[in-house]
Amino acid sequence: MLQFFSASTNIVNSKRAITECLENALQGEPDLNCDLLIIYSAMGHNFKDLLTEARKLSPGARIAGCTGAGIIGKNGADESMTALALMAIKGPKDEFALTHRNTSAGNDTFELGAGMARELKNRNQNINSVLFLPNVYECFPIDRAIDGIESVFGHDIPVFGGVSMDNFKGISSFHFFDNELVERGAVMIGFSDPTLKYISDVNHGFGVIEGMSLEVTKSDLNIIHEFNGKPAWPVLTQTLGIPDTSSPIEALIIAGFANELPQVLQEAYGSKYYLYGIMGKNDDNSISVPVVCPRGTRLMLTRRDEKSMFEGVDWMIKRVVDKMDVIKPLAVFHSDCVVRGRFSLNRILKDELIHRIQSPICKGENIPWLGLYSGGEIGRIGNRNWFHNFSTSVFVIYR
């Protein structure tokens, strides 16, 4: 059976930071050795030092992880440049498997997901959940990658995780895999402990602006070339009332796109729509989004609504707690969109938001918690794995 331990820090010295995390996570254990280390880091660390010291302190551990725009540990959120968090896992090596990829522009993301999933299944036939950490640059459209994973494991196995990025600079991201530092890659971890059970839920809390929509009239997978028969970027910026010289990040912060969910999933999600954002502007005035967006898609525009964010999180966490009943969680994996933190106009009260997520689940107990401020979240709606933006996604593990 797998055991979970976690800790976080923002110490500047990378070797000391990973040491403090392991010492705090495994306090009371006979030594710092474990079987799997999952590491999330902001961009300010010396990543080679992190991996070298982790291997020195825990020589028997497999290592995987990625960078993000910050971390969420059991003591709350940290978006500093040296934020670091880990989940240390002890247990039989036949109860998990991991794989990774170097990715490149133009990848077939369906085959990315399917190929990685096949590798996991070849190593372990009994996998019952998958942690997927793709990057924000070359792993879109991510819904096709999720389809690829499901082509191997089916719809019933939950897929969870977050999209690796930097501290909202839009330059690069890194993945960790044993001794390797992989720029713009992807990591996948499968768990197969048969005693584990899972609760997954997601919520965005953004408001849809009724009556304001754009029709996709020309596209290629996740590249939108035209809205309403005109080049996509000028139409979007004019609709948002911002100069067409604005950056994609500025557009992303102001508004996102809402796409209607299949009706069978709307009640499970508590919303008629799921959300995603603008991931980039291309030289031909097309825009990139993280999911397949076929011609004829009508995208609603959204408006930030802080009140609804908090109400939505409260509603989601109540559902999680109701499902838990009297069960004590073993661990929680968490991804939160970067624009729900200080990088979004410094508007959201992130400490209060994270407290309202963690407090009802942990109930004062020391529950291992590993969260990433991400470029997108992966979590379940009803019985389907789904990609999200602007959301909070929690994956609660219990036995």
C-alpha cells in the first residue's frame, strides 16, 4: 500500500530547499528514503541542484515533476520565484509506473497521450489513476492527449493533473524525470494500489456574458484562423475593446472562452459551460487555444466574477466533503489556474480562496497536499476526464 507525505518551502538555496522539504515531509520516519518523489517548483531554483540533492538524500526514489507559476502546499499557496513543494510516496514499486517525453512543435497530441499511456500499461497492467503533467507550449490540443490516454485505459480511469509553465512569462517550462531535466516535455505517472479510492472535482466560477459570442468560421484543430469570416485576433481584440497590439496574456486575463458542455455533464459540473483561454497569437493573426475548436463552434465570452469564484469553490468542496463522509483523506493533488492567483491583476484573494479549499477537506489534520499553479487543469466531470482553464481542480485520495 502506498503512503503519502508532503512539504513545501521557499528557501532560496536549492539544495537546502529540497532537504528541508524532505526532512519536514518525512519527519518521524527512520530516514529520508522513499520510492517516488513528485516535485513542483517555480522558476527560481537551480533544477539540477534540486535533482542531484534529491537523489543523494533519497537514493532509492524515482523522481518526476515540473515547473509552474507557483505551488500550493498543505500550508497554503506560494507564488514566489523559489516556491517548491513535493509529495514523497513510500510503497511497493509495482504500485506505480512513470514515463516522460521530450515534446516538439507539431506533435500529434493524441499519439502523445496514447503512447505514454501504452508505456505505463506495459509496465503495470493494474493502473487505476493517471497523473498527467504536459507543458503549455507543445502539448495542445490537450483534449486530444486525454483522448489518447483514454484510448488505452478507457473512460473509467481518472486522469488528473496540471499544465506545466513558467512564472507567467511565456518563455519555457521544465519537467523532472529521475536525473533528467527536460525542457518543454511531459510526465505521466500511473498509480495501481488497489486499496486507493478517488474523488475528483473541478469548478471555475466565471460568468458567461449572455448574447456575446464569436463563431469559429475557419480553424485547424486548436488554431482559430477566423471569427465571423474575419481574421481571429483583430475580431477578438475589437470585441474585448483592447488594442490589437495587446499581448495574448493581456487578452487572457480580461476574458476567456466558454464552450457548452454536453447536457449529460452539465449537472455534474454545476455549469452549462466549461472554460478555456487564449494561449497565443500567431503571425497570421490566428490564435491558439488549448482544445480542438472546429468550424461552426460558437464561443461565448466570459467575465471574471470573484464572488462566483468563491461560491463555486465552496459548492465544489461541499460536494467533495459530502462524498468523503467520515473518510480521512490520504493525500490531495491540486491544480489551480495561474489567473486565479496574483498573476491575474493581483485581484483574487488567493490565501482566502486556498483556505476555503483546504480547511473543509483537512479539518485540522496534517493531510499531504501537492498543488500547482498551472496553465490548465485536468479533472473529471461526472464520469469523463476533461481539460479546464480558469479553474480549481482537486483530486482527493482515500483508502
